[in-house]
Amino acid sequence: MRNEQSELDELNRVLGRRLAGIRREAGLTQAQLAARLPGTNRGWQQAVSRFEQGKAGRQSLFFILDYLRACGKSLGAVMDVLDEYTSLPPVLEQRAKRAVLDATAGLLPAQRNRAQNYDIGLRHKAGQRVRTEADIERRARQAVRRARADAWERRLHFTFNDVLDELRLSSKDSMSIFLKAFGRKVFGALRRTRKTRPVWRDKAMAKLDTWAAEHELPPEPFAKMKQAVIALFADMERRGELE
């Protein structure tokens, strides 16, 4: 809301300065211009003064038209000012941007930048246009989830490298590719069962134990990767990085 009000205030200031210049070019004082406005409102001169000072608030378009008419000008004399205002992003889009900034304020700087850059990408997708307040909340949640997912991926990357180094495998080795895919499956299973009954996690882990055999691969490297990812997950949970 603060941004919306500041935009309106800026429009009033710019428009007021422009109209004051038009009045002076027409050789009119504020009192003379007020006398040319329709009706017999004795407050016209005060209204003119407030408008030129940028204090008019949400002034009627008819007032602007009558002002220009009194100066012998058309709407084209201020059209560039009005066009600049109407070319600003829609109000809901701006609220969504503010919601993302607020939601990511507590993240680390690198995570916050990634979340905000991700939201910029969403803004350029037709399917992600903001049409309701619910869309604003969804955009904020998506940005935060993306930032956390990036942070998880980086920690997984370091864990994978530690395991591969211990096994003396290069990152391009076919076994390395299988191990990293398996590590992500372990992490995913841990996340899915994080708030379920322990029996469901046990079943998910037991199912993964058959993965190496199904691909006709030696089980030892996969057991090592599994334990490393479980340890990583437990550390992230302790640190509150999974919330």
C-alpha cells in the first residue's frame, strides 16, 4: 500500500507542476483560472492551489479537463504524464513483488537474491500473472520454496562430492551419476516422510535399499551415499533449514 500511495503522490506532484506551468504560459493567476472554472464554487482557487502543489489526492478527471479548458489547452498537454502513470505495473503485480520481498527478507543474501530473481522470471510468464490475493500469496511461497530448494541442492552437491572423493570416483564416472541420482532419491524420501509416522520412513528407506540391486550395481557405494544423505538431512533439520 505504501508504494501505491507514493506513486499517486508522485503523479500529483508532476501533474501539479505541469498544470501550474500551463497556467502561467496562459498568463493566468490562480484566481483568474478559478474564475473560469464551471459553477460558482468559492473554493475553486484553493482547489487550484492545492492541485498545483501536488496535494489534490484523487482529484476528479473532470477537474483536470476543466483546468486545461480554462487555459485553452487539450488533454494532450499532460498526456505524457498520464501515460507514464498508466504504464506502471498493475497494482496486484506490485503487491506480489512486495510480498516476495517481505517473505524473503529473513533469508541469507544469496538465497534472497535467487528467490527474487526467480520471481522476476515468474512475472514474465503469462500463466503466472497475478489476478487475486491468493495469487500474491502463492508467488511469495513459490519464491521462498525455490530459494530453499537451491540451498538444499548446494548442500547435497557438497555431500555428493565428499562421498565421491572418498570412493575415488570422478564426477563424470557412470557410477557417480547413479550415486547422485540415488542420493537425491534418499533426500526426497526423507522430505516426504519427515512429518509422517516413522513406519512410513522405514518403508521408504527399505525400498531404496533394493535400488542398487535393481540396476545390477554393487551395494556398498550406495549404502555409503545413503548414510551421508541421512546425516546431512538430520543436520539440516537441526538447523531449521527444512522449515
